Amino acid sequence: MKTEFCVIKNSLLILVLFIFISCGSDDSEALIVINTDPHSIEIESESSYTGALNQTFQLSATIKDMQGDILENQSITWESSDTSIATITNEGVLRIISEGQIEITATVDTISDSENIAINVTTSTLIAYTVSDLSSQLEDLGISELLFLNESTMSGTYIELSIGGALHNTNPNRDQVYYFFEGGGIMNIEGIEVLIENEMAVYVAANYNRSITSITSNAKIIRTELKQETPQSSNPFLKYTWEQMEAPRNPNSNVWNPFLNQESVIFGLYMLPQILGGDSRLEHDFDELNIITRGSSLFHTDDGDIQVSPGSIVFVKEGNGHEFNNLESNHDILIQWNK
């Protein structure tokens, strides 16, 4: 309604000016210019936002011209002062990454407005995702990697790369584990080319350069990073094939194979035959990340139950008792523990 009124008002003003100019003397001309360019912008937001990792909130901004009329359909550029705390799209969608204070800026033409915003992250003793959900989030955000877990002991990033794709070189001061849920390629670890195939796991020690230089088949990668600082290792990396992971499998008993056991992390394959129906309740004094690779079951925890199947990713915080039961088939779970 306000927009329609502004259009009528501006039209009447132009008509009056036309009549005034037409009726003026021949010896003079009158010219009045009405400026409808953006003159001000004001962000509309809360002073703080609280939510889970990757939860989004819609921000908006009001743009006015010199006469104080609201301008619609303006192209706004949004910016976050620290994208490790929160990101924001040019549609004004704020996404939570970690706790902290940021400044959000909205700009139209050469005019801008800024707001200081506090970001708070809710915590839970049970966090669950699926590869399918994370893949959809990547597509919606138009990115290739997404931080899905950011706890005090470990973080987790989901990555998708197409054939020929690559991941920039990094040199973090923390140990990392790459699990190729699907696909394969070539990693360069401290100058050594490492061939990675489907369902391989690669441990890369802290302070060694690592990058994915080429993807040979479309890849879905789960990368975890341990928050504990560790001394420099003499071995830059270790890699494990699926055959090595499942080597001690026994069709008549539950088998735990901790094939990777380093100073900061234990990473192994837990194999549960359907015939036994599951396991008994466990409670740890360390955090645990579960990646379901085969089979389906009910994952029962002190904080609730989750139906899991291949592609499920479940984080269980220390002290949260849990067990797998109601197995629908033979069940394989990659489990990572922090030390």
C-alpha cells in the first residue's frame, strides 16, 4: 500500500512540474530533479542469535531514497567480519559456525550499515546427521565442504568433490583422519603422492602438508580433526583399505578392530553380525563419532533413540550410555574416539 501511494505521489509531482514548466515564461526554464537512488540502508536483526551448528536465520535491510521512501528489489551485498563464527549469503541468510562476536555489514551501492551480533551455539550430548542431509546442505549453500561437528575434542567436515576436483593444500597443527565414504583420488602428503580408493581411511599427522590433488571418481569424504595438540610424528601418514579394516571379522561374534591407534585418536571398525542382535550398553569417558557403513539398527542412547543405516553419522558425548540393537542385517560401524 505504501509503495502504491509513493508511485501516485511521485506521478502527481511530476505532472505539477510539467504544468509549471509549460506555463512559465519563454525567457526562463525550470528544472527540478527527483532523486530515487538509495540514500540510506538499515539492517533489521537481533543483537544475538542462538542455535545449533549450521542453523540459519534470515536477516533483512530497509533501503530508502532521499525522500524517505522505501526502495524495493535492491541488490544488497552482505558480509560477515569473521566467517569462522558465522557466514551470511547475499540473500541475508546467517549461518552459525561457532560462538563469538561478529559484525554484519549490508551494502547497497556505496551506502552501508553494520550491526554487532553475538553468536551462541547450543550443545548436545547426541548429534546425528546423514550423508544425504549433508549433501543437500552443500547443494543449497553452493559449497563443496561443510563443517558439521565442532566440539572441544574433535571437529568434522563433510566434503564432496567431482572428478578432476581438488582440495587446497593445508598444514593444520592437529591430526586429521580422511574417510572416503565414496570415490577416490590422489592425495599429496608432504610431497608424497598417495592413491586413495573407495572406503579407504587416511590418517595425516599434525604439521605435515596435505592436499587432495585430483579426484578420479566422484568423492564423498568425511574429514575429522582432533583438537588435542600432539608432538611432531616421524610418520606423516598412515592409510587403511577396507580389506585391512575388516580382516578380523567373525560371523559369530562382535569384533572391534582399532586399526588406527595414535596419541590423539583411536579409529576402528566395529563389526556386529545380525545373528547376535546387537551389543550391550557402553558408557565412555571420551567422545565418540560413529559412521555407519553397512547395515541398519536402532542406536539406543541415554538421550534418545536413532534409527541408523549406511551414511548415518552420530556423535555421542562422553557419559552418554549407548548400544546398537534391533539389527536388520550385519552391521559395520567406523568409530573414532578422542584420547
